[in-house]
Amino acid sequence: MIAIKIIQKGGATKEFLDKFLPREIRALQRLHHPNILTLYRLVETPRQTGVLHVEMAHNGDLLDYINTSRGLPEQQARFVIRGISSGIAYCHAKGIVHRDLKCENIMLTKDMDIKIGDFGFAREVDDRGAGVSTPCGSFSYAAPELFSNRLGATYDAKKADVWSM
């Protein structure tokens, strides 16, 4: 089964269409890993910016699952962390940082496999992950260095992804 994500031209901001959507598409086209949401096909039509055919996550996102289940037993938490760690290690090896890791962006398949999704803030980095200056992501999951008082201060985006995990 697949999920279809339709992006309407008229309903999206110029920044989303020009910056965030292309980042997500480029990242998903480059990344092929058991713990990363699979992009099967991208279709562009005159009325929509894009129609993305992606892997179905029958069990929704990790935050909803945790809230519904009232937490995770330790064994299940280890499985989740192992899946996220494996997926992020793969991204970093491919020179891509996620920059918005949070429970809402961790999807669960029918078989409860872990899939990292939402690569709208992703970007390519060098081997060290250094030199990134734009703070991204969600406040509750963000590494402390993203809140530097120095405007334009750089940080190691790979380390920031690890903090978010």
C-alpha cells in the first residue's frame, strides 16, 4: 500500500514550494534504507506542484502511538531508538542531515517498523556536518547550540540530529 501526498500550488507558500518541498524530494530520492520512508514515485501535474507516492504508515506517528499506549516498555523503546539511530546514521553517511527529528516525524508501518519521514528541513552537509547556521526543527527537540545568541553562529548539524534523537 502507498500513501499519496498532494501538494496544491495555490495552497502552499512560495518558500515551501521553492525551498522545503524540493529538499524533501531530493532527500527521499537519495535515501533508500529500511528505516526511512520510501518515495516510490513523484508525479507533477498542471494543478498540483507534486503528488508524492510514499510508503504507507498504517500505525501513524510515534507521538500518537506513545500517547495512545501511555508510554513505551523498555524493550519497545530500544527497538524504536535502534531504528531511528540506524536511519539517521545512514542519512549522515550519505551527507544528509534531517534537522527536524521529533516523534511526529517518526512513522510506524503496519508491522510497527520505524520509518523516518518529513525531510523538508533536510540539507546536504560535508563529512563533519559543520558549518550549518540556520536553526531548524522543533524547540522541544532542538540541541542547545541552536539557541546561540550569536546571529549566524554555525553548529554541527549531525550532532544536532543526534541530540534530537
